[in-house]
Amino acid sequence: MSHLDSNSLDIAGKVVAITGASSGIGEATALRLSSHGARLALGARRTDRLEALAARIREAGGEALVHALDVTRRDEVEAFVQATLAQYGRLDVLVNNAGVMPLSRMSDLKIDEWERMVDVNVKGVLFGIGAALPTMNAQRSGQIVNVSSVAGRQVFATAAVYCATKFAVHALSEGLRQESPFLRVTTIAPGAVESELTGTISDPEMKREVDEVFRKDLLPADAIARAIAFAIGQPADVDVNELLVRPTAQPY
């Protein structure tokens, strides 16, 4: 039996809230966890995409709550968690997945884009943690899964600010882990994955270069979803702290 077989993972019945669930890794994670019996809360700005995803999950016999969510809005993140609690009565896992990657040279001074990355990639994660912690502390159990990047482990030209935000995610995860004897904290660091991330690059030439040079060998989003399921599905006394998942052919 595979170690990722649904029978070997402790996921069935867990309540999992996922940010950025409308596409890419978030969508794939929702489908994967639902197949393992998780009860889901799906948050994103594009609620039409969420409704279509929830319909697929329900048609397969799963449970999914849909909630409009902009992770840069602290009140909306809190409302997302509260809606999850109102629906299911508990929160076992929060997957902080929402992220943006508008790469640019720092000399281009795209300061609005820098601010957007900090707002989504760092403050969005913090708002998620802040909204989920009171419930998880009251339960004396829970798991925070933060989706970072290989860019949280090494720095690339044109990605200085993006890398800085992902380094921050690693630091926040490790600090949070050390503070709690019962909270599980997992950082998922994907390499190149099929997603809409490069769609946020505003310079067409840079987008073309990134797509051609850095995104030749792409993992399907479900590869990351399987890693997230593996971390969530471990026994309560096992905390998978970090998983770095790259395409075999990716050298950096």
C-alpha cells in the first residue's frame, strides 16, 4: 500500500479552511483533501470559481463551504474563519495558500507591486494565523499549513521582494511552531508548479522570460496537494515541519 494511500492518512472528518482556493494549488488541495474525506471551507475573491469547485466536491459526496475572501483584509479573514466555525463547529487545519508574484527589477521601482506582495504573502498569512489561533488554542489542537516557495530558501534576481516575503513565511512558521506544544505548523515550499502566479507580472518581456527560462518543467498542482495531504494526514504527535517539492529537472 502506498504511504499516500487514503487509508493511511488521518484526514477524514477534519475541517480544513483553504485561502486562495479558486485555482492552482488551492483548488488542487481542495479536491485532494475532499477525496480523503476532509470537510472544507473555500476562500478566495473569485467566488464564481469557488462555487464551481464546491459543486464538483459536493457532486462527489464531499462537503464544501464557499466564502468570499480577500486575505489583505483582516476583517474578511476573521469572517472566513468564523463562517467555517459556524458551519462545522471546529477548525482543524488552515491552509494559507493565497499568494502573488509580480516579479520585477528593484530599479523599476514598482513599489505598489512590492506593497501588494507584502500585503498578500506576509500580512495575509499573519491575518490567517491570527484568526485561527484562538480556536486552535481553545481546542488544544490544530495545524497551520503555510504555502511558501523555493524562493523562501534562496534569492533570485528580479525576485528580491517576492523572495523576502517567502523567507518571512518560513520565519513565521518556525517561530509559531516553537511557541506551541500542540499546534502543528507546516511550510510547503513548491518549486515550479502549474499556476496563475506569473499572470501577476506586469512587464510582458519579464513574464515571457520567466515562463520560458524558469517555468519549463512544471509540476501539476496536485503534486503539491499530495504533499499537503501527507503533512495533514500524519498522527497528531507527528509534525511535518517543511516539505520542499520541486520538479526533478529543476536545478535551482
